[in-house]
Amino acid sequence: MPMLAAFEILIFALVLGTETPQRVTFEEDIRPIFKAYCFDCHGATEKPKGGLDLRLKKLAIKGGKSGASIQENHPEQSHLLQRIKSGEMPPSEKKVPAEKIALIERWLKNGAPTLRAEPDSLPPGIGITEEERNYWFYKPLIEPKVPDITLNQKKLAPLDAFILTKLQQKKLGFNPEADKRTLIRRAYLDLTGLPPTVDQVERFEKNTAPNAYETLIDELLASPSYGERWARHWLDVAGYADTEGDSPNDSLRPHIYKYRDYVIRALNSDKPFNQFIIEQLAGDELAPKPWDELSIQQRELLAATGFLRCGPDITAGGGAIAEAEQTFTESIKIISSGLLGLSVGCAQCHDHRYDPISQVDYFRFRAIFEPAFNPSQWRKPAERTAALMTKPDREKSAQIEKVAQELATKLQADTTSTIKVIFEKELQKIPTELHEPVKKAFETPEAKRTPEQKKLFEKYPKINVRAGIIDQYDPKAMAELKKAQVTIDAKRAEKPKEDFYAIISEVPKKIPATKLFHRGDYRQPLQEIIPGDLSIATVHEAKPWDCPTNNNGESSGRRLAFAQYLTSGKHPQFNRTMANRIWVYHFGQGIVDTPGEFGKLGTAPSQPELLDWLALQLPKNNWSLKAFHKLIMTSTTYRQSSIHRPEQDAVDISNQLYGRFPLRRLEAESIRDSILKVNNRLDSTLYGAAIPLKEDIAGVMHYPDALPRKTIYMQVRRHKPSAFLLTFDGPSLSPNCDKRTPSAGTPQALALMNSEFIRSESNHLATLILKNQTNNINALILHAWKIVYQRPPNSKELTLAANFLTESKATYTATKSKDPNQMAWTDLCQQLLASNEFIYLE
């Protein structure tokens, strides 16, 4: 009996220790599979193929022309499952994966359960299910309750309270706070993309004021470098490039840089983020007409619309409506992923297979922007510019042109008179009987001369006097005419410069209809669609949001209405997407780690309550990005060290719980700019036209060494980007970049070892160090460490560096290299600039 009891206890324990398989239901598990692979033919259309509708379990049981498609409890008798297994269904190349087939089989074997009673029928279309309505991203924004939690007898701020609660659930906690040198480097690199100087580090380390760190953050947010650094993040989202992306030319965009400069100015001035978005979507609808009367500030409204011009425009190299449609489609992808966190482009040809976005929804969204893009009456890039000149400047220009025209008229008369005088002289040199026919030939335009007249000029070439060859007859007269032309050119140079902006705008009082395209084919238009937001975005509201239209104005007003609605502070998708984006750039990983995809194809939020809380802080703080930065950067979460702890790694190796600060490599631009800064070579000039890349004999593009401007001012090319940018994982502009994916491998190592830029800058740094005019090698090494790392070397580093220099110098001396000491120091400097300590943010 005791043995039997023990056996029963053992069995009971084994049963308790076995994880019960999750219940599979139609609504939660099976319908999403059918939607992704079957609804195109069997659910999305009003008349499903073969009469088979798979939108409800009961409709699947009912079946179509071939009878019932599924049998409860009998997967082997379920015709649908067998056809899926055989690969007959779906007929497309995209087949149902084995694990999903197994899920369908398991569901059928367990009686094909549903969560709730089903209706007898459904209206046409995929609709929105209860599960889709309650997907976290589509729920209304409701401020979550902040956990009441203390740390070291101090009540935590909300951000930290959310993080620590999750950590403690796993019996974890925060890392210790990073040391002051690490904190100042982190703050500088994060907000400005540049390292601090050793003096700035030492000053901060000596500052014992309780608010020293908060003061540092305020100083950095006030730096012009802040706008440049964070503009680069936003330009990734916008898909910014200085070229169009057309093949094969990759045509230049000579005026788009004004949009880049607009973004920098907006961020530096802490323009409210809602206004920042409104201006980019509809600045032209805010700028008062006439545009030649705009102030400098009002011109910025037009520059802002460059956001809608950033995507690739393949019509720059030619093409018709097909290319225009493709260009428009790419812009819609940028807008939707950038602002809504959704890939609505998947619904262009059919209802979205994973998210509740119908094809009608896609075209409702498209209709908001249709009047500005209008593929049926497409305007190429050169036609989408605004030439802005004030009325006084236009009047001045007209007066100058009038004077120039008068001078040009006089010059033409003088030229004609000079030619006539020369001709008469040359005429006297030919036989008298030919004077009249030659005169007539001379007065006849060259294109209309008869063969006989042409023969006269061939026989007597000197009588064919023209303006371009006057100096062959009368150099003095030619000199006077050239002097007159110089005067005309100088006069015209006095004109005020015409300023061009790359903009988006609408043709006044011409609002094109948006029609749903069958299978996304513009050649097969169907019914007209009214503009509005996605249905799922307002599924919890009383009614969908339809975009108002001004049918009689200079512009339809659609984009402005949408922008104001989007930035009302209540749009759940926009608020969550923006809060997550800012978090991504501070931590290198998102609460949702797919910043442009919050739907089913994206990753789930690691901290959903925190994300909702953050999403409401932007509007609460008057949409101040700088306040949002400070909120994050002054948190305990942000100020932690990046040290790995075994107990945390065992539970959370990917750091989804944020129990340490995530170590990450700097972006390509920050690496280059930081190298130039420590070399005292970085040109900090703000704004201006993009600086062209230079192409080497192998066709590889490089940043020009002679122009050490910050990388944000270097030309961004779609087809042939900078080799440095490519190597260090610059933005993939296809069409935009929601998140850069850093890699660490052979290409980066080779670039740090062999690139002309790294080698050249290492030589510059060596020269800078050796200017100290001392033979004390330890003093020089100390100086090098302070320049690059903003700290002194430890004793081991000092010894290693001294030995390296001695051996390297001996090697160069033995090979009779020029200046072995300079070469040895260049090698050491290259090691410092290529080190993890320099190129990583910890």
C-alpha cells in the first residue's frame, strides 16, 4: 500500500509538471491562418471561389460545391486539410508552413472549438474580429496605473517603476549606476553623436552638485549638434536622400537639402512634435499665398513638405503612369510605417493577410494624399519646386534685367555694325562682278543659302564674317565687344538669387478621384473611395474618421486635416509609434523592436504598460521632444551600467527587461564625426547644400578628405552610397529605414584596418600628438589616451603602448621607411580609433 501511494503521488507530480497544451480555437489560431493563406479566394470576395467561405467555422463545415471542407474530430476526413497537406491549396507559391498545418490538424482532432457562438452569416469582406479589435496596438490609449514601488527607500519615477516591476517578477533588479565618465560619454554620444573632450569629462567628474547630470543634459539639448544628431534619426524614417533613385542615373536632388536643414532647425528649437509632423504633411496648406511674399519662417513650411519628397522617384529618369504609381506607392509606405507603425502597403492588392486592413482601407488612406501626388497628372521632380523671391526682390531683378537688355541690345547693334564694316572691307578683295551675289548670299540666313551661294563662301571663306571670329579680322574691336558682354554679365549678377525649394503641393481646384484598383492594378479602376483613416484605427470610436475635403480652395485640405487628427494626442497608433521610436534611438532596441511594424508581422512589446505611459507623455509635455529626452535620460533605467550579470543573462540575455544599459556600436556617421572631432578637424558649420562624394578609380564612393564637414551634410546617394556608410550599416533606403541593424564582422574589421579614411585620420592624429615637442614617450601616450578616450591609460596600457611604439619604429627603421617615428605613431593611433572603447556607446 505505501508503495502504491508513492507511485500515485509520483504520477500526480509528473502530471502537474507537464505543461498543458494551449487550447487551439478557431478565432485565435485557425482564422488567422485561413486569412493569411486562403481568404483571397475563400473569404475576401463577395463570391468565394467554389462557394467555399472560410471566414466562420460553420461556413467551413457547410463547405462549397465540393461539399463540407472540414469534419470535427476527423482531420483525416477533412477535405480542406488534405488539400493543404498535398500542396494543392493554396494554389499560389506561398504554401502553409508545416507547423501551421499541424495546428489545423490538432484543432480538428479536438473538435474544432470556437471561443463563442458564431452568426449564421457575415456581410461581404473580411471585417474586423473581436480578437483583432482587442489586439494591443489597436486599443485606445488609457494611461496605465503606475506601480507603487521604492528603491533604496526612495519612490521611483514612473518609467523606472514600470521597468523594476518587470525585473522583480523575474527576481532581478537594476544594475548599479554607471560611473561619471561613462555617463558623460553616453550622454554626449547619444545627444550629439560626438564624444566630450577630456576637459569636459574632468569638469563633470569634479562637479559634486546634486543636479550636475541634469544640467549636463540641458547643456547638450541646447547644443546645435543635438539637432544634427537627431535629425539623422528622423531622416532615416523619412527615407531622405540627395538623389532620386531612378535607374541608371540616380539623378541629383539639388534642393532637398533644405528639408534636411528644416529638420535640424525644428529639433534645435524644440518645435512641438505635433507641429513638426503637421508641417511635414501639409506645410504648403499652411503657407499663405502668394508664396513670393513669405517670410523666412513661412518658407520653412514649404521646406517641411520635403518629407513627402524624400522617397525614391523613378520618374526622374523618364517613364509614365506606371512609374508614377510606383513612386506614389513607395511614399505611402514611408508615411504609414513612419507615422502609423504599420505596413499598409500589404493591402494594396488585396486585404492584408495578417492585420485587419482591407484593400478599401488602403485606398482610403491613399486618397488623403492623392491630390498632392496625382499619378494620372504626374509632375516630375523638376515640376515640384517652388521658386521663392520676395516682391521687392522680383522688382529689383526686373529693373536690373531691363538695364541688361538695353546693354545687350546695344551690344548686338555694335556687333552687327562691326561685322558689316569687316564684310565691306573683305568684299573689296574679290572680283567686282561678284559683289552683288556675295552681298545677297551674306544677307541670306546660312540654313537657307542655295548651293551656288555656299560655293561662293567656300571659294572666298574670308567674306563669311561671323560674330565668333571677329578677332581674326579686328582684335581691338573684338576686345571692346567682349568688354561690353562682361558689363552685361556683371549687371545680371546683381540680381537677387532665386531660391528653390523641393516641395509637395496640389494643383489648385483639381481634386482627382481615388478609385480602388482591382488587384492593385491602376489599369483596372473600380469604385471611387473617400479619404479617411484605417478602419481599425477608429474601431473603438463611434464611427470611422472620414477626411474632410475643401473642394473650392487652393488645396483640398485633406493632408492638413489628417495631420491635425493624427497629432491630436489621442491617436493610439501614432502616439505609440513615436514614443517607441525615440526609445529605440536612446537604447538601441525598441519596446517594440520593429519600429515600423506594430502589427502581427512585428514583435510584441516587451513593456506594453510602459509604452502606453510614454505615448501619453509626449502630448502631456506639450509635445516637447527635449522634455521627452530628459525624462528618459534622467531615469535609473538609462543611467545603469552596461555590465552583464550572470543571473540576469540566465533569464534575459536579450535585455528585454532593461536590467542593464544596452551596449551598442555607434552609427557610421558618429564614428566618422567622432574621429574628425578628436583630430580637431571637424568643421562645425551648420546647414547648406549636400557635399558631393568623390569616386575612386574602382567606382567606390568616398567622403572628400578636404571637406571635413559633419556627415549629415555629406551627399546621401541611393544607388552608390558612401563605402564607409555601407560598411558600418548605414540606412537601407528601400524606401526608408525604420531601424538600422548593426553588424560586427569582417567588412568592419577590414575597413578599420585598411580604409584610406582611417589611415589618413590616424596620421592626422599622430601629427597632432607629436606637436607636443617632447621626447617623453609616456607623456605622449598619456596625451593620446586623453584625446581619444578622455581618460589616462592604466599602467598595463602604458607599457603595452610604449612597447608597441618601440617595436613598430624599429620595424620601419629597418625597412628604411620615411619618418619611422611618425609611421609608428600612426599605427598606434589607428589601434585607438579602431578600438571598441572608441566606437561603442556603453
